[in-house]
Amino acid sequence: MPTSLAGSKGPGRARRDAGVTLLELLIVLALMSLLVGLLAPRIGRATDNWRLRRAGEHVAQILRYARTRALYEGRYYVVEIQPQENRVRLLGASSGFVREYLLPRDVRCGEEGSAASFSVMRLVFSPSGAVGERTLWLRNRQGSEVKIHLNLLLGRPGVEVVPAGA
């Protein structure tokens, strides 16, 4: 009765061709690079849309903050939007500069219903928190748009995402 499997050709012995050949490895790498090449543009668009949405939320946050400070302190606050520099600034009427936000480079800003472009748009929040009703838009290079609507009665900005081409 044998006590050792050494030298036997039974199921316990490893196969010689159990490894991966160079050709198989190259085929897998080629398929993976093709897949990445097809998915990269979609990921880029998703990143641009996420950046646009984030910029819209940030601008709305600055507008809400301006309204809250105006109500709490009983003072005027001004939000300046400078599309040429992609800049949004919050200014206190008496204290001056408070906050600043730079929009991403590929995001453009404008006001709905205004055909002419503006160099600086000023939104003035009174001590009562009231502000004129307006709708601003932010647009990225794919044509996706975010609208920020300032409600006349509530003074609160609402953010709405508009799909590209709508």
C-alpha cells in the first residue's frame, strides 16, 4: 500500500497550464481600455453636471445667508454677481465685504428675461428680508442649466435643475 503521492500522476498534482498567458493578459487589457474609453465621456458629463448643481446650491446658500443676516441684524445686505469674473460676493451695506464665491470656470451666469448681458448684478436684501423677485440661471458647456428663483414673498431662493435642451 503506497503511503506517499510523490511521483504519482493523480488529481493532487498541479497542472502545467494553470497560469495566464501573455496573450490572454493583453486581450483583457485591451477590452478594459476600450471600456474605459467608452465610459470616460459619460463620467465627464456627470462631473460637469454635478459641479453645476453644486455651484447653484452654493449661490442659493449665499442668497439665503444674505437674507438671514439682513433680518437678524436689521441692515441692508447686497449680493453682487459678476458674470465676467464668475464671482458672487456678499457685501454688508455698512461693514463691507462679507463673503465671496468663485463659480467654476465652465459655468456661466445670467438673469432670466434679460436679453442684454450685465457686468454686475446687485440683489439688495432689505432689513425686512425682502428682495425683488428674480430668476437667475447658471449654465455649463453641455447646455445643462440650474435656475435659482428668488421668491418675492418669502425672499428665499429655490434651486431647480433644468435638463439640457429643455
